[in-house]
Amino acid sequence: MTAVLPTTTAPIQTARPGTLASAQPVLAELDRRILDFEVENPVNGQAKNRLILSTFSMPVRRYFHLLQRVIETPMAMEEYPQVVARCLRDPRLQADETLWGRAHAG
């Protein structure tokens, strides 16, 4: 049986628990792990694909689909601007050019 991993951003949380501070969205744990992984492993290739499989226990195709979704969030741009900018320049992560998009094209 395969474990189900959260794939969306976490629910809105306050800046400091117990205060009346305005609510701000935060990145989900998996989203943050993916972005941290991209910080440490910026170069694509077979070695990175093997790391994705061993680190996240998911197919590379699924990883890049999740990465594509997370880099489109304002929270990712705010917390990881360099990673997001680099990923947005990568043609493989453009909506129609991802492995996920090609595999599920109509």
C-alpha cells in the first residue's frame, strides 16, 4: 500500500499562535521539502532522479508535477525566490512541457 502525501499548501495559520495577527498562508511540509531539495540539488539529471526516488519515495514525474504546482504559489516566491525564479526559467517546468503534462495531454 502506498502512503498518501499531502500535495497542497497547509491551511491558513496565524503568524503567532494566540495573537490576533492577520492570517497568512504557509507552505505545507512536503512543499517546503521539495523546495529545500531544489536548493540543494539544482542540476537535473539521472543522479537527481535517483535522489528524488530515494528521498521522496515517489516517481520523478510526480515530483516535477508537485514542484510545478508549488512554484506557482506566492508563499514559495516569498520564501524561495531564487529557486522559484530558476524553476520558472526551466522549460521542463512550464505547464505544457512537464512530464506530467505530456503524459496527461488530451
